[in-house]
Amino acid sequence: MSDEGLIPKHGGYRNLKSFQIAQLVFDVTVRFCERYIDRFSRTRDQMVQAARSGVQNIAEGSQASGTSKKTELKLTNVARASLEELKLDYEDFLRQHGLPLWEREDPRRKGLVARRCASADEVAVWCQEQKHGLSGLGGPSGLDGLSTTSTSSMMSTASTKPSQPSPPTYPEVAANAALTLLAVACSLLDRQLAAQAAAFEKEGGFTERLYRTRSQARRKS
């Protein structure tokens, strides 16, 4: 038996990369739904709740791990399932609006991952850059906003070059950005689940730990 005691260290979920990315996805999803999903639509509530469930269940599972590895495993899996549901909602949005779903190897997806955004504001700036093919653009912060002057200027420039492909729309960029972050979060949770399952199989849970503790106490007495 390890020397960490009957109840091992637990919690610390804020340091988990899966929690950090899931929280970022939640913040991005709230903004996305406020901008692009009708406020009377049930889908809006479902998307926000699925994003929230991903965050909350990671935290709850981490906190419960001290006395129940089984509960930790179950709640981590609930978080993973919630984010999978959210992925389908974003994919449905793109399909229903006739917008392209970026391929897994799309350089824009890789660029967002490499950017390591820590906040929804940083993701918004990245979305602006992808929409206009520029960096360091000014204008209001958000998943959809530049100044009117900048937008008009870009439209004027685009109209003089009809042979060029149309730039992506903000909904396209925003939805694909969220899907890219979701892919990272889901990958991290898959690894987390595998590690938790292996630890549970090897070490058992609280009941086994309690039995070993009692057995050692009897032998000593």
C-alpha cells in the first residue's frame, strides 16, 4: 500500500489540461450561441448545457476521486460524452447552414492548436484573422465583430477580385474553431479515461484501500 493514506490526494482539477480546454470551449460556446443560435431555440440551451456538463463533470470527478475511483471514472466519461454531443451540434450547425466542416489536417486547425489560446477573447482574435487573412486587426472583440469601416473596405477589395475564392464567413470560422478545441479536449479526456481505468484496475478503489488499511492495522496489533 502506498504511503499517501486512506484518502489520497485528490481534486486539483484546475491544473488538468482537459479541464482548461473544456472551460475554454464552454466560454466560446456561450458566445457562439448568443450570436448565432436563436435565443428561443432549444438547441441553444442544449449546447450551453453540454459545454457546461463537460467542465463540471471533470471537476466533480476529480474531487470525488479521493474516495471513489469508480465515480471519478464515471463522471469523466460523462464529461467526454457531453463534449461529443456538443461536437455533433456544431457539425449540425455547419451542415444545416451549408458551411464547410474543416478537415482534420486543415492547416487552420493546426494553427489554432499551436496558438494555445487561453481565453475566448484570444480565440475571437484568431477568428478575425482567419476571416480576413490578416493579423493584429482592430475592432471590437467577439466571434463576429470588426469595425464597419474595416468590413466595408474588405468587401470593396474582394469585389475587385472576383477570381479569388470567397473568404470564410464568421459562423464558419467560429464553429470550426470550437470543433478544433473540442477535438483537443476529447483527445485529452480519452487519455485521461484510459489512465483512470488502468489505475482502478491496478489499485482498486476506496473499499480495497480500506480493507488493506484494516488488515495492516490488525497485523500490527
